Amino acid sequence: KRAEEVTRELAQVARELSGTLELSRTAEQIVTAVMRLFGIRRAILFALDADAGLLRCVASAGAGAEEEWVGRTMPADSGLNGIALREGRPAWTADYSLDDARLTLPDWIRARIEAEGYSSGLAIPLTAAGELLGALTLRDVCGRHYDDEELRQLSVFANQAALALRNALEADDDHAIE
């Protein structure tokens, strides 16, 4: 029953996301929808700047100040995002240990993790038409586990989000040229 509900919600989200080409609005819809659908505490959308090797936060939803996230950058190869981007699949941890050597993080993200207290994390690469566009990061309470069905549903959501993000980024580039 939960899978059917999420499938209906995903179809609705896909319709909503296809209705706008404005980057900030699309990004906000993505993080808001994933929080609602999967009952998480924080969602963060990072766009990839491959030339600079950086991920730039374009939207964040959840408790706390959005300005602590939006506009900030991190190396594209760091944290769970780096693992997800490198491996081309979701990467998660039930307890985001700041001492975990595979999760190198900039100081500002370490500070956010400590301040917010959401120590589980999941990063999903966003790819459209073979192009890596960024990552969607989910944060929740310690011990949050994602079963196979949730990971499948999140992958479907990420595919829709990636298409919407690609369209918004292209429209944003078109406006920058004009």
C-alpha cells in the first residue's frame, strides 16, 4: 500500500516539476517533495560544477536556516555525495561519523551536521541523458535505514528530479546568455 501511495505521489511530483523552468523554484520543489514523500528531516540539492570540481547547494528544506546551506559549495569528491557520484549509485550511512575517513567534509558541513544532529545520510546522484548533474542528499535521525523498496522509489524520484533540474539549468543558461 505504501508503494502505491508513493507511486501516485511521484507521478504528481513529476507533473509539478515539469511545470517550471525556474531553477530556484524547481530546486525548492524537489527538496520539499522528497521530504514529504519519505518523511526525512532535511533534504539538500547540490548542482555539479564539473569544471570547478564543486557541488553548489541550490536548495535545502528542513528545520533550521536555509541560508546555512544555499549557495555554499563543497568539493564534488567529498562526503557521501562524492561516493554516490563516483560510484553512480546511492550511498548511505545510518550514523554519519565525523571520524569516518571515507567521508572527508568541509568544515561548514561538519558544523551543520553537529548543529542539526541528523547523523544518518543518503546521497543520490542525479543523472539525466548520461550527464551527471549533481546530488540529492537526505539527512535524518541516527539509525535511519533505507530498505530496498525505499531505495528503488528514491531512484525513481531522483530520475524525475534530474530531468527537471537539467531543464531548469538549461533554461537558466539560456537566460544568462540573453
